Amino acid sequence: MSHKIKFNLNKKQTKKQLEEQPNEKISISISSSKENKSEIYEKKITKAKKILIKPVLLDNNLYKQFKNNHFRKIDLHGLTVDQAHQKLVEYFSFNYSMKNLFHIVVTGVGNKTNGEEFFTGKIRRQFPFWLDTEKFQFMVKSYSPCKIQHGGLGAFYIKLKTKE
């Protein structure tokens, strides 16, 4: 595998002058001798996790998969934001291990209007941000707001990843 690195050391040089210079090899040591093997190993593991963990997708056609498949439902009404977050982590962890793929998460829409903002539910507002965290990205493949027959805008379709 060959890597190319470009350096512009002197901006006053023209392209022709740069082409006339002899090619020189530069070697760069990525790991220093100060790092021990466990630190290097930890860096490699962290890098591998980032490759495996993909962002959760917003899939507007996810509802089609709920027509023919069995799904489970969790209702977060009456919980605080922290309680709802913790309950979702436990719920998804359990169902991820049991290979249950399809879920509906009922967050509610909130019951007050705040100026032009209609959806005032704290859990509903936080839910997409939770899906961007590493805990959820590990388990959740895609999500979408529900159709009216499954809870409307106060609920979300969730598809978990398959455990490999």
C-alpha cells in the first residue's frame, strides 16, 4: 500500500521549479518508543470500534418493514429524561442480545405549544440526539417517525442491528 504526501515548503516556488527537484524519500515513525504495547493496542481497538460503529440512519421507508414483521413496543410516558434514557439503553441492550430487530418507541409529543414550536416533549426532542451516541450506534441501525396507526409523531420506528 503506497501513501502520497504533498508538502508545500516554500510558496514562492513555481510548479516547474518543484518538478525539477529530485524526489526524496521521507520516513515518518507513527508510534514513538515512549508508548508501551498496551497503549498502542488500545489505540488500535478504539480505531476499530469507530470503523464498526456507523451512524444511525433516518430511514423514511422503515414503516414498510413493520407491516410484515413482528415488533415490540416500549412506552416512555411519565418518565424523566434521565429515566427514559436509562430505560432505553437497558431495553435495546436486552433486545439486541435477543436479536429482536423491530421496535416502536413511544416518546409522546408534549402537550403545550411554545410559540411556533409545537412538539414540546422533552424525551421526543432528546431521542434523535441519543441515537447519535456510541451506546445507541452500536445497537441501532435505523429509525423513523411513526405513521399515525403506530403512534404518529409521538413515536419512532427503530430497527436494531443484527448481532454478529
